[in-house]
Amino acid sequence: VFRGIAAVVTWWWQNIVKRYFALVRTAFRLVATVARWLWHNVHGPVFRGIGKVISWWWNNIVKRYFNTVKAAIRTLASVFRWLW
């Protein structure tokens, strides 16, 4: 009886489970390869480009505007202090 069960389990393991695991492993490797390629060739460059655009916008537009507003407020504060 046990030899029969062992034979069935061995056949099941060799012909079904191992093949299924091999298929799943191959699928995961394919997905990982595609994801890695996408990150290095698409997503990474896009995110770096977006970061450069935002950095340029912050340093060349937003900071200048804030510095101008800050200077105007300081000037007004000096005038009001003098008047007071």
C-alpha cells in the first residue's frame, strides 16, 4: 500500500508539481526582466527628467518670486518702522 502511495506521490511530484514550479519560476523571471528593463530604460529616465524640471522650476521661478516678495515685505517693514 505504501509503495503504491509513494509511487503516486512521486509521479505527481515529478510530472505536475515540479513542472508547475518551473513554469512559475520562468514567469517570475520574465516579469522581473521586463520590470528591470522598464525601470532602467523608461521609468528611471522619466523620473529623473521630472526631477530636473521641478528642480529648475523651483530654483529659477519659485525662489526668485519668493525672494522678490520677501524683499518687498522687508522694504515695507522698514518703511513702517521708520514711520512708527
